[in-house]
Amino acid sequence: MPDRLFTPTEANTALEEVRPVAERLVAVRARMRELEQTQRELVTAIGGNGGGYAASDLSAAQSELAGLAEAAIACVERLDELGVTVKDLDLGLLDFPSERAGAVVLLCWQVGEELVTSWHGLEEGFAGRKPIDWGE
């Protein structure tokens, strides 16, 4: 059983702290994907005729990427501290452990959604989302 169980109301209240961290995580991951593409392009260009790029350009991209990786880890760790599980770093898909009819279930939320309004069983995942249909 998870360390913490959220009621739907508690999950929505927790969004005050969770949302900015999850939004930061999504932004960091987007920048990381951009830099990974830039890094691939730099490696190809430098390996060819240089393309006007220097090894320092590649080093700068790698350095920024390392810093972003640390930022992403910090976001995931903070969300874990708040009792939330990250299911998809790029989408900002999160699960809040909960209980429904005596069984542990997961309330799910994604960056861009206003409130936590869906749940799914432990084995169902995002595709099995259903509207929250129980009270506190």
C-alpha cells in the first residue's frame, strides 16, 4: 500500500503544489529533447566538415543538457515527496494513490488539465481512465 492515499478533494488541493513542479518538468523535458536534437546535428556537422561549428558548441549543449537532467530529477523527486507518481515525464502525467470501495486505485492528472477528475485501477493505466464517481 502507498505511503499516502489522496481523496479526490485532497488531490485537487495538492495541485497547488504539484502543478508548478509538473509544468516545470514538462518544460525541462521539452528543452532536453531540443538539445538532444541539436547535439545530434552538431556531432554530424563537426564530424563532417565542421559546418562552422566548434567542439565548444557541442560542449555547451552537453553542459546545458546535464543541468536540465538534474532539474528533471529534482522535479521527479519533489513530486515523489508530495506522494505523487510520475507516469510520463514528457506529458506530465501523474497518479495520486487513492482508495475506492476498499481497493487502492490511482487518481490521474496531466499537465494542462484543470482538475483531477479521473481514476483507473492499478493495472489499467491512462487508457483505462474513468470519471471519479465517489464522494469523500
